Amino acid sequence: MDIAQSIGQLILETNITNKRTGDYLYNLLFGYEVNDKYIEKISSQFGLAFDRAYRVGIIVIDRKYGINLEQDEHTYLYYTDCLNREVMHMENRPMYMRFLNKFVLLFEATEDKETERQIEQLLKKLDSRPQFAGLIHSTCILGAAYTDPSEFGKSYQEAKNLIPKKDYLPNPTNKKVLSASSMGIYKYMFNNGNQQEILDYCNDKLKKLEMYDQTNGAFLVETLLTYYMSGFNVGKTAEALYIHRNSLQYRLKKIEEILEVDLEDSMEYLDIVNCILVKRLMFN
């Protein structure tokens, strides 16, 4: 496939529509001209009923670079335009724009979460294409749902603030669509006045393990978390860490020795993992 030619064809198909939709969405999210008349205009043009709740999703694209940077860039551009086309053909088509290397959607937040499922399927299908598999993958981060259009920008900011934390959220099944609710109990830890108390507990819990990693250039903290995220599957964990299964078993025994715990104790293990996640969520 001639990727450069495909890019050109997709750009011709999508640019005009994306520009028109993007201008409206930009104004809506960032507060320009947002009044009853403007909302009525958007509603009539795009068939949106603003007496219902809507939420913002930001699609973040992660990619690996190879030796041929020019080819990497062509692949990335082709991916983004495929993404444009897929979103434009969604059954419940959201408002959509590209903004500061982000891909922003606004869609109705329904109880059946149909649009979220469509996005999940769309991204999984796109990322698994042979030309993208292993090189590019995307995640859609969601803000909360709001009924008042003047608060849609708040939904955008919530999604944006969650982006740096996306790789630290518990996500053992590799979901493509994540939201603040994905943080579970962790989100409550950042909304009250006991952050320092929580942090002190986590630091004390992990101190010996972190000191061992720093002194020996080891990765025991990462091993512990990866083992959890991999569903305690030795094969998957070893593959994710690029180590032999025997090396993984050695690391796990070393962790038990340093922390003086039994990792078969699920409550003890969960407490340690919680401490790792809390620290990463606090500082990212």
C-alpha cells in the first residue's frame, strides 16, 4: 500500500468537514460565543439535544520510533487520518476535532454507554491493523458528563488532567477507554486534606524496596506492579518485563525477603500495589 497516496486521499475526504466541526467544538469547549443562540445553531446543524448530558473524550496516540523516521511519520499521519475517517463514520457520530496533537470528541453520555463501546471497538480494530500493530496505539480518556454546555470545557479539562496518569491506572484488561471512574478509590485520595498522611504511609511501606532498587539498579517495584497488572500470570509478566520466567520468580522471592511479606497474602499484596499506584498518581 502506498501510504503517502492514501494519506492524500483521506485528507481530501475529511479536511473540510473536520474544519467546520472543529471550529464549532473549539468555541463550545473554550467558552467563545457560548450563548443560547450559538447553542441553538450547533444543535440544529449537528442534531445534538443539549437538554441531555454530554462528555468529552480525548484520544491520545502513543507510538514507537524506528530507524526510518520519515516512514514513521508517514505511518503516523496515515493512522491519524484513518482515525478521522473512522470517527466520522461512527453510528452515534460525535463532534470531533484535532487540537494540539489531541483528538477531541464530544458525545452524548447515555446509560447504555453505546458510544464508549463504539470508541473501544474502533480503537482496538485500528490498532490491530498490520501497518500499525506494535507501533501505534491509542487510548481515549473521558471527562465527566455535563448537561450545561458552559461546563463542557470542564469535562475537557478533567480528561486532559487524567492523561499523564493513564499509564498508572489499574487496567489489566488493556481497555481503550478510560475515565476518572477508572481510578476507583484512588480518586477520593486527592480530594481531601490527608494527602500527606497517605503519602507518608506509602513511603514507609515502599522504603526498603525503593532503596534496594536505587542501590542495585533493580526493578523490583516495577516487577511487583507488572505482576499485578498481568493478572499474576508469570508468562505474561516475564514477557512484559523482557526477562526469563526464572528471573521473575527470583525477583518475587527477593521482594518477599526485603519486605518480609508473603505475596500469597492477597491483602498484603494489594496494600503494596495501592501504595505504588497512589505515589505514581500523586506525582504524575
